[in-house]
Amino acid sequence: MTSRSPLAPAAFPALPDIAGVTLRVARAQYKNWDRCDLTYVELSPGTTVAGVFTRNICCSSEVELGREQVKGGIGRALIVNAGNSNAFTGYRGREAVEQIMGQVADHLGCAATDVFVSSTGVIGVPLPRDKARAGVEAALIAEPCTWEAAAETICTTDTFAKGSAASAVIGERTVQVAGIVKGSGMIAPDMATMLGYIFTDAAVAPSLLQAMLSEATGPSFNSITVDSDTSTSDTVLLFATGQAGNAPLESWDDTGADALYAAIRQVSLDLAHQVVRDGEGASKFIEIEVSGAADDHSAKRVALAIANSPLVKTAIAGEDANWGRVVMAVGKAGEPADRDRLAIRFGDHWVAKQGLPVDGYDEAPVAAHLKGLEVRIGADLGLGDGRATVWTCDLTHGYISINADYRS
Amino acid sequence: MTSRSPLAPAAFPALPDIAGVTLRVARAQYKNWDRCDLTYVELSPGTTVAGVFTRNICCSSEVELGREQVKGGIGRALIVNAGNSNAFTGYRGREAVEQIMGQVADHLGCAATDVFVSSTGVIGVPLPRDKARAGVEAALIAEPCTWEAAAETICTTDTFAKGSAASAVIGERTVQVAGIVKGSGMIAPDMATMLGYIFTDAAVAPSLLQAMLSEATGPSFNSITVDSDTSTSDTVLLFATGQAGNAPLESWDDTGADALYAAIRQVSLDLAHQVVRDGEGASKFIEIEVSGAADDHSAKRVALAIANSPLVKTAIAGEDANWGRVVMAVGKAGEPADRDRLAIRFGDHWVAKQGLPVDGYDEAPVAAHLKGLEVRIGADLGLGDGRATVWTCDLTHGYISINADYRS
């Protein structure tokens, strides 16, 4: 890994064991490197699964297959390949995924469709089947490893391993939720990917599990952006082993469902924030809060227009209170807005209200806020009750260096 | 001006005089600089006008007023202020524009609504009315100047003055078309602007003039992007003085209308390309051609997704034949696409077809193409007859330096 992002947490967090989840890693040597690059997660029989996937039309075979597999609701294993995304590789890429599914299924004595596969790394090169076969073989018999080892093994150009955990009480049982994620933008030098995996020992029916994941994804993984580019492989999977012994949750109305959802949402948000904190070249973590929009959907579109504006992102990199660029981004979003009702703030300091700079505007506290590692931008549209918060990072020379000063 | 873009033409072109158009410049000193910053164009009585304006909702008073004024179809004068965009300045900004309109109208003895005003530069600061009054007063009585002087005076952070001309035959008369434009991205350090002005001595009814400008804008000014950010002040105005003595054109069916349109389109395209060639930090001029899309609208959305992708733009800056990023951009556009029919080329060299790298792919000629100052990217979607071409520039350290290494 290259030098650790200045926005990284101090250390990898302590994650609890999740009954029914066994982690193993191995070396498939997808690239010529000295590290593990294949992760194998074995899940106890009866584990249910939910998934959300990239909306990129040119998605990988892994995503195409995964989207079908989650409909079955059952997961027995997860394989993650790092170093080769297997995207844009046609039938040869698909055959490689099917080989892995079959190999793991034979070992576990389960259906091939219960084995989920993700891949991340270089594109346009079919995953080498011989390396995959040997790597999986080694992983199947490897000693179990830690969360941190697994979180490191799924990484590509990430500068730190990312994990998060929370717990919830369902009836008389305390259940655990733990997750790992990789991603640092759409990640050059290869077109890359956000991959996230969350595990709980709670017993949850697949339909409710999917509902919880879909609901939790909107305000977390789908509310972050590094460079507006959408990977062809983005995947988040949520597995529930049912080993905690709680009365299985079937619907939102069941006791403990809300608590479990809160834990899943907390882990999702924490993992999503860590992805932004590892954004390519990032030197500032930026929270953008839009209020007063026509509705929540509109607020999110405006917030993303601000978050994806190169001029806003470079202004923050330069610690420049250039609120005019925020105004510009609001106006270009194509959503209802009224210039003369618009208010903009940095941190808690309003710089413009009702379409004008505030009277007696004092830039000193704003400049102080912008010097920090965490910057908050607020835009109130003054139209309605729509709200949204998204997170991004700044756009720096580091991003250009990573993505341009390199020949793949 | 900072150092001239490496993509700039060798020199400012020779532009013809346009009968009925008189150019003058003056110093309003909107900023503390040693240059002219106010341009005054006097137009002979009977001049018709057409305009296209930014779609940014948070637009300036100049844009709001201009949009109404073109409905009248008559233009007698144009004032362009450089150094202050007067955007996001509320009623005070509007009063400054109305002052200028009244002052010029008094001098010419015309209606205030026949005087068009544009402003470009810092935002959030109302245009100082005293400086505007003195600047206009000086401009009204200044000696006429050259096209190049006017083209320089409307510039802000541009690195070269931009002009273009063409002619057309209408019946037995040859008419001239000449235009100037400023813009180099949405231009930091201030949120800035593309302003374009095209003049012809042809006689053209306002409704036809507007139709010609609207038609010409789509494949020119509306087919370029530097950083995906849309200014609050973008404006293109087309004035026709009628001094050439041609039989006035009333409809597309009139003799010579097609020829005049072709000249207007040629000038629009040339000026639009020059804006891209002055894109902030640009080191490569990039043409993106999408074919085989469901329809032309869909093709343009895909082309703009490629053109606005930071990962594609940084890859070109790095002279990296990273076609996977083009695939990613096609897939994220949200338009109909089929991964397994997609073909990608750089220059004339196909790198991928039918969702796979081409057999025996040789990177050498592709690498040679990418070393040039002009790069062409092609994407064929293999679905229909939809086509579009857009132009952009690469994303370099220069862009970051201009936009981040600066405190406004």
C-alpha cells in the first residue's frame, strides 16, 4: 500500500467474531506481488443473503451472476479476487467465475449458486483460471484468519484496511454486525471498485434482509462520491448466519428488526465514510448537507452536483471559501431552486443568504473551518422540506498523480 | 494573461469588417489591473438579434434580462464587463445592469431594452456602479478598435484571444460572419463563463436568426465541456445588421439561408473548439465520437459521460490507452448500451470489439496516437444509428494548480 491517507482512522477497529463466519486468505498471485489476494469466507448452512450492485450497464460477470444469485436468498461462501476485475472479458470471464463457484461448491457440498464471487483490479484481462484454481484450493484449506487480514486482502490501491462493527438486541439475544469494504474512488491505475461485505449472526429472512440492505445503502454507500465515476463491479453483500439464536426476523414489525437495521445502517455508513477517507489524493473529508429542497430526491441530486463539481472540490483543496462555486453547482443540478432564496454555509458560518452575501461577512471563522481535515458545506434552498447529506473528498494534485502520472 | 495554451492557434485570425458593427474598448478598472475591461459594440439601426443562455438556474441579472430582451428581436448595442460577473448580487446587481442600459440608450437615442449587457469575473460582488458609469462614458466616445482588441478585452483568465470568421452568398450579395468568444472552462479563480458574440451584415428576420443560432449551438457551444461545471452567466448572442443589402431572409426556404446558416455554424464550431483549446490546464484536445447509439440524444449523453469522466481525462493526460475507463464511462451514462456489442477505438485503432479486447491487440500505434496534441476517442454501441461528437480537454496538474493553489 502507498502511504496511509491523512484521513484514515488511527487503527483498524476491533471487530467481533460472527458465529457462522470463517475467514481465510490465500495467494493466487493474480499480479506479481508479495501478498494474499484471494479471500474465502465460509458461511454456515442456513445463511441468508442480500445484495446491491452497480448500476453501470457494462458490469462484470460477477455482478451479472450475483444479481441473479441473491434472488435465491441463500449464501454458503464468498470468494473475492484482488488484482483482476475480470470485467469486459466476455464469455471467458464468465467461465472463470463459474469455475470458482463449482470448485467451492464441490468442497462444501452446496449448490454452485450459493457461492458468491467478486473481483477487483485490472480490466479487460480474463481472470486466469489456473491461478484462480490454485488460489481457491489453497484458501479452502488455509487456517482461519482475522478480520483485518481479510480486509487487507480484498484491497487493491486502498491505503488502509477498512472495517466496522455494531451490535443490536433482538428479544433476549444480542446479535453482532461486522463489515469490511475496499475502495478509494473508482480507483486507478485500474478501473476499480467498491466492494463491501457485511455479516451478522442474526437470523433474518432473505426478503427482510434485502429490504434492510437496500434501505441502508441509500444514505450510506449510495451517498458517497469520489470522482463521479461508477465502477463496473461495485457490490455490497449482506450475509446473516442465523447462529445468534434469535427468533428469526421476518418483517419490519418483528421485535428487534429496527435495532438490527440501525446496526446495519451504522456499519454501512461507517464503511462508506472510510471509502471517502481513502479517496484518491484526498486531503479533506467533505460533508455536504442540502436542506429546504422540493423533496429528498431533489436534495440528493443537488448535494451530488455540489459533491461532484471539480470547481467545488478544488476550492476545498485550496482552503478557499469560494461559495460562488457552490451556488453554481446548485444551479446546474437541474432541480428546483430559486437564486434569491438560496443560503450557503461553511461549517456553521453562513456566507450567503437570500441570494446575497450576508451583511458584514467575516471570512476569518470560515477560513479557520476550511483549514481542518473535515469540511462541512450547507446549502438551504428555501423551497420545501427536502433534505439529503452526501460525503466526498477534495480534488488534489494527488488525484492527478495517481490517475495520470502512470502508464498502465 | 498567463502563458499561452499549447493548443492555441498560431495567431489571432484576420476577421473582416462587418458593416454596421463598430467596436470600442475602455478601462472601467473593475479590478486593479492595467488593461481595458469594458467592451462596447455599437450596432446600426435595424440590427436584429438572437441569443442562447445558460441553463443554470442561479443565473445572473444580465442573463435574466437578456433572455427577455432577445424576444424583442432588436439590438443596438452590447456592453461586456470583464472582471466582475455581477452574479448572485440580487437587486443591486440588477440596478447596475439597468444603469448601463439606460446610459447607452440615452447616448444612442434607443430603447434601453435594445442594449445588451454581459459580465464575467468574480461573483457575489455587485458591479460597482461608479466604475461602470465612468467606463461606459469613456467607451462611448473612444476610437473604434480592432476585433483582436475587443476579443482581448472580454477575456478574464483566458490564455489567448479567440475569433473566427466565414462568409456566405445570399442571392448576389456576399455576407460576412465574424465572432469572438471568451472562456477557458468555467474558469477559476472566479466562477466564470463562456461569452460568445457573432455578428453578420446579412439582413435576417429575428425569428429566423434565433432559429439559426439555436440550431448552430447544439453541435458547437453545447457540445463542449471542460470540467462539467455550468456557469451562471453563459451567453451567446448573434447580431445581424442588415447592411449587406441582401433581400432580407425570412425563412429557411429563402435563397441563401442555408449558406448563411453554414457560415454561422462554422464560426460557432471554430469558436467552441477554441474554448476547449484554452481549457484550464489543457495539454490535449480530445474529440469523442459516439456511434451506434439508440438515437442522437442518447449518443450525446454517452459522449458527454466520457468527456466528463475524470478517469478518462486523466488517462489521456497520462497518454495511457486505458480503454477500460471509456467502457466504464459508457456504462455509467444511464443510456441504452450492451457490453457485448461495445467497440472502442483511439484514433483509427480499434482496441476492443464486441465486449472483448481485439485479437492480437497492438498498443504501439495507439500509444503513438496518444502522444499527439489531438486525441480522438471512438465508441460504437452497436445498437442503432444515433451519433454525436463532443470535444473536451484532458485533466492535468495545471487544472488543480489553477483552481486549488489559489486563495480567492
